[in-house]
Amino acid sequence: MPSRVHEFDWPDRVVVGTIGVPGSRTFYLQVRAGAKVVSVAMEKQQSALLAEKIDEILDQLSTVEGNPFSVPAGTPLELVDNDPLEAVQEQFRVGAMSLGWDPTTVQVVIEAQPITDVEADEDDGSLDQDGAGDSEMLLVRIPVGTARAFAQRTREIVGAGRPTCPLCGYPVDPDGHICTLPGD
């Protein structure tokens, strides 16, 4: 079990946002409850996959007979959050993530754990005597409407990056692009 768990049961805000310019952006999952703010760095692909999987869970739940969880088909307007990230102090860079559903609280559950470097720990002997290193985890539970808004915002953030080259499909940098087509 991680030695430090940043747990949010009903956060005031949960968003993915970026710092930097397209091509050099750092993605953050940021959660706030009152004055407590936690920001963890993520890869762009992790952000995109998280949004996709949240939508899959919600879409599947909405097909349950009578939709007992009141899962909205779209994003409720009152939950749209287009504000920038709050001050970012990175807690850790996300390695493993898991996503689940808690039917008892009717919430989507996101767990994020840091990248671990087991080989480096073994080499420098920094493991504790019991064999467990100092670890953290982010645990967030969000209601279905907030989850739908989170997924929409995340897709928009991910899609706001560099345009792709219509010929090769790779991102086009602001200072130019040398396209290498297959067979050239």
C-alpha cells in the first residue's frame, strides 16, 4: 500500500490541463477540494485514453435498464470547466493508472500511481528495510456528470496540440516540417 494517498471523494474540481506550447506541453491531472490541490504529470496518450475509457464506462452504464445511475448522454452545461490550471506543483509523474466504477456511491474512480524505477532503487540501496520504497498514489472519485465533463475537456485539451501532416500523419512543428513519405 502506498505510504501517501492523495484521496478526493467529492472534489470541487478535477481537470486535465497543460503547461507549455503545442509540441512541448506537459499534461497534468489536477484535483482540488477546498484549499487542497494535487497535480500529477501525465503523458498525452494517458490523458486521451483516460477520457476515452471514462466515456466507455459512462456509455455502458447508460444502457442499463432504466439508467438507475442517471448518466447524462452529454456534458451538463453547468459542469463545463474551461478555466486554466491552478498553480501547479507536481506531486509525481504518472506511471500506472486504473479506472473503475463504484455503484455504492455512483462515482467513477481514478487511481494514479507514480512511475517506479525499481532498478535504480536496487542499485542505490534506497529501499526501506522492509523492502517498500516511499510511494504515493492519487485516488479520485467523481460523480457521473463531472466525469462526463472531465472526459469532454480532456479530449479538447488533447486535440488542441500541433496539427498533423495530411501526407505522413506526423505532427507539424511551428518552425516547419520535413515530410518523409513511405517509399521515398
